Amino acid sequence: MDENLSKLKTKIEEIESLKGTANWGPEFQLWKNATNKLVQEIFGEEGLSLFEQQQTRTTSYIDKSYNVRQYQKELDNRKKIIEGLLAETEEHRPSSDTNGSSPTNVLREIWRKEEALKENLLTTKEAESLYQALISHLETVLKPDSLPGLRFRKLQSGKKVTWWSNEAGYPVDNPWQKFGPFLDLLAQYEAEKTIKRRLEIEGLFVESRSQGEDQHLLIGEKDGSGDKAHITIDGKSAEIRTEDGRQEPTDLVSRIETILTLPSGKKIKTTREIIEEMS
């Protein structure tokens, strides 16, 4: 089941590249046939019927741009249906001890408790629960034939991880050592899909990390001292948000400007105070 879910998430990632192919052409047909099978296996006939309802009913023999819009609209609608079905599946999964089973919550909880794990302050049950959540996350996101996926398989085939407890219920061995190799794999996976740019100026660094539709801005002292500000710009909703527990960006920057590029190529600059067309 988890393997099929992982394959279906890969099909979602392929949708953007399909938008650059011929309308309902061979690439689309191959993608649709493979996706139909996955949707049916995971969600049954009801899910497949919902997915197939997104098929375009009208096209034009004259207006090619209309057909392009219809094709891309169908792809977007199919994406929304798959994401909705997957979200419903996640909601019905049993909750774990990590206060939320989503990948974001799992990883946030691990990093939040990093020092506690390093100092062996969590009980064996608590540490093992976080470890199993990390393994489950890697099983979901890593493609089996990718380099991180093959390394993950090799790690899993090695010596079995054991969790021995002392009389007080704490791990005999430092638990952080068990997390290290798998967190390294996760970093490799993130690096493969992340575009990084870095600028250093006036004693500060500004690093931009693009992941899919989102852009992450990290701002901090060049020498690494002090907390970093973390700003996330959602490419789909255009929402700008800051990471919980991180330094407020207003402590490091005076304002944030956004530049919107219109289909015509014109650029619009916005801040909290102004909105203007750029020359």
C-alpha cells in the first residue's frame, strides 16, 4: 500500500512536465493509464470514477489556445483530485506518538527534540517512536531506484537496530547515533530536489532554497552566530509565513518586497507600503 502511495505521489510530480507536452498526446496517455491503475488499486472504483470525471469534454478545431487551456485545466483538476484522495487517506491513518503523522510534523518533532535525543533525555519508547516515524517517512519519499533509496535499502539490510532500556526506562545506548545515518539520507534527498542560491552582504547571508512550488529564504549572521530567520513563500497561494520558533525577519531586514511577473512580461513590485509597475 505504502509503495503504491509513493508511486502515486510521483505521478503528481510529473504533472508539471506534462503541461509542456502535446495536448492529450502520447506522454499524457501513458501517464493517465499508469495513474488510473494506481488510483483504482488504492481507492477502488469510486476513486477511479472521480478521477476520470476530470476528462475534458469540449475542444475547439479553430482556437488552439483554448485547447491548451483545457488541457492544462484537466491536468490541474486531476492533480487536485489525487491530492484530495491522498489527504483523505492521511486523515484516516492511525495517529502516532509524534503529535501528528504528516512528514512535516514528524521531522519538526525530531529536530525539536534533537538535543534531548543527544543527551539521552527521552525514554526508550519516546525515542523509538520518533525513529520509526523517520523510517516510515523515508520509505514513503525515497524512490527505490534512486541513489538515496539504494543507500536506504543497504542500511536497512544491515545489523538490526535494537532498543535496550535501563531500569529507569531510558536507552542504554545514545539514541541519536541511530538517527544519524538516516537523517543524512534525508538531507541527500532534500538536496537533490532543492535549488540553492546564496548572497553575503553587510555581515549577513541570504540563502534562497527553491523546492517545488515553494521558496525558502534563510537570513542570518555571516559568521553563523545567532538564530536564523526563515521565511517561506508558497508559490501556489502566494502566502508568506515565518517558521515557528525562529527569529523574526524584522530583526534582520527592514522590509520584504515581492515582484510579480505578468504573462506580458511586465513586472509589478509590491511591499507593505506600495504597489508599482517596474520599468
